Amino acid sequence: MIRDQASFEAALQRVADLLEHPPAHGTPADQKFTELLHDIESYKPVVEVAAPESVFARLGHEAEALVKKAGDFLTQRQERVRRESLMTFPENGEGIGPTTGV
């Protein structure tokens, strides 16, 4: 659980790192990634107003963009998983064996 600004920033950095090389669906790392996104989304910081040209304002905008990108990624992955569950043959070819020639 994220309780302060430092842990929030650390979580954002972990998300940024994971977006570079996302974990495979269904793995423990994938579960941790989903929990991390949920924790980031649930975090409600105490908002202090910063001047629009300040470093804090810029960091806030960057954090918002990163959270949006992570949310978009999660949505895309959930859609892909939903599509794959509807397919007769998985895209990765797992489970497809030799045919009987029929």
C-alpha cells in the first residue's frame, strides 16, 4: 500500500520499468504489476498547490501521464486476454498439436 509521496514515486518508477518489459499474463509478476497499478490508482495524496512553472507542477503532470499510460496498458492487456479467451486457437500456438489429416 502506498502511504506517502516517496513510496508513490517509487511505485511510479516501478511501473515505468515494467512498461518497458511487461510481465507475462498470469505470472506472479503480472499479479504484482496489477496490484501496483491498483495501489497507484487508490493513492490519494494531500495536494499542495504549486506554481505552474515549478518543478513540482512538471513532475505532477509527468506522474499523471504515466498513470494514464499504465491504465491504458492495463486496459489493452485486459482486452487482449478477453479476445484470446474467445478464440478457438490461441495466438501463441500453445495447445495446437499435429492434425489427424481429417
